[in-house]
Amino acid sequence: APVCLITGAAGVGKTAFALHWAHQHGAAFPDGRLFADLRGFSDTPAPDAGTVLREFLLALGVAPQRVPETTAARGALFRTLTDGRRLLVVLDNARSSEQVRPLLPGGDHCVTLVTSRDRLGGLIASDAARPLPLAHLPAADAEALLASVLGEDRIAAEPEAAARLAGLCDGLPLALRVTAARLAQRPQWTLGAMAHELADEHGRLALLDVEDTGVSAALHLTVQQLPEPAARMFRAIGLHTGSDLDRFAASALAGTTPAQAGADLDRLAAAHLLTESVPGRWTPHDLVRLYARHLAPQADPEGLRRLLDHYLFTGLAADAAAEPGSQPCYALPADARRPAATREFDDRAAALAWYAA
């Protein structure tokens, strides 16, 4: 049965997109729709496959006393009952491919929508899931979302401030909705005043949280589910003030090898916390960067020192490759410490490319 995998960052609108699609195409599934929140990124425990399958079987008309005892038997009955039916199954907030597989229906006429903050590459590789990544909203769509809550007139009265708000919210629907909610509750506030408040990076994340909902809460749940090496890397990235970094800089920050750093960066990208902007260089979205900075005090305090040493030695290596035989462009400080792994450059072009990046 066809599987569509809807992925994206926390708060990008995956669930809303899946439910909107389900509503729009409901007529194509005359045998019904099944929905399960798998709570893969939640403070509450995720339901096991057996529990979800029991609910599905009951929804399909199986009498409670006829529901099999074991998860395997429930899965087999579910696939048998769905074979030949035209059903839509929505599996929301999945954490892993393993969590999804037992819940896939049988036959070729069912469609399954899976939403996840993770790429779930295993589901693509072994279950032929079709990936549909959701990006942050472009400026025009972000402003339209604000207008849907605040009204067209309020946006039209301050178009420049509306555009600035869209940018400060990084085009993230969750951030835009929280901002719009704050403005809706404070009709005396102008959009310009709200933009002025959000422009302060130190207070931006606090303004983008309402009660237990918001950007920080969503990112907290994402980071909480990471393997510890990747979580440690995320905290270390909060020490970095540049726009992007490579695996060598990341390895210095986290105190690990470039190979391990590359694996950790890939894991963060899979969780939609980083984007590989160009091959070998990773960039966090603005709000993710602020959250990483918020966690930076938990990072290894020596990370910044290691990063500076990394740049010192890498700069000398690039200088030697760009101008062989020339005198070094600067002398190393007496307390500089050579990194465990230093970057090497094959030729002048590679060295100049590093300088340009």
C-alpha cells in the first residue's frame, strides 16, 4: 500500500498538512479513515503497536472479544481486513520506522500518511515510502498566515512590520501562530511594537512560547529524543557564533573526531535541527540557533577554546597550501594547543575555498 512520509521541523505544520489532505481527499476513501497519534516526540509515553492495532480493529468493526491477544496476530488480522479496502491511515508524530511498520495496512488500495520530525530513512529504503519534506514558509505565505488570525486590515495597515514579523519568526508556522495569538490578545499592540520585542534575541524564544506550547517546548522534545552524542553536539553548536560549520569545526566544539562529528551532524540534520546548506557544511535555522545558544551553558566549557585552536591551526594549514614556501601569516600563541585532528588541503584552490566559506 502506498506510504507518504511527511517530514519537517517541529512546528512546521506536518499534522495540519496531513489532516487537511485527509479532509480534502476523504471521498477517495469510502471505507473510512484511521488516525493514531504515536506520540514519538512527546512527554507522555508512546502507545505500543498492540494498543494502536486494537483501536484500529475495533474501528473496523471487530468485536472486542474477537481481537487477538498478541500484537503479531492483531497485525495479521489488520492487514487481512484492510486488503482490498480503500482506507486512509494517518500515523502522526512517529519517532522511528520500527514504530510505523506494524501499523501499515495490507493491499494496494489503502494509503498511509506518516508524519515525523525525523527523516525515517529506513521507511523509505525498505517500505518504499515517498518522502514529502515540508520547509519553512516563504515570506508571502507567512504573512498570509498572520492575516488569517489577525485579519487582512491589520496586516495591510503595517505591511513592513508584518514582513519583519514573518522574518523574525523564521517562517515557522508554530512561531507565527504564537505571535499572532499574542497580538490577537493585545489589540492595543501594533505589529511594529511586536517586531521590536522579537528583534531582541535574548527574549525572542520566551515571546514565542504560550503556556506549554511554543518553539522552545517543541524543540525541547526534539532534542530530548536524540542519542546522547547528537544531543551533546547540539549543545556544543550553541557556542558557535558563525552562520555555518563543517565537521572539523564541530569536532573541535564537541571534543570528538571529525568522523563522529560528521555522523552527529547528519543525525541533527535528520531531525531537522540543521540543514546541509552546501555539501559538508551545516546551518541551523535562526530559531534553532537561538535554542542551541540557550543550551550552550550545558556544553563543555572547553569547546570554545578548542574551536579557536582549530581555526588557528587550520588557518596556518590553508596559508601553507595557498602560498607554499612563504612565511606563516601569523605566529601561534604560546598557549595554542594543536587539535587531535587537523584539516589538510590538497592544493591552493582547496585552501582558498576554505577561506571563502
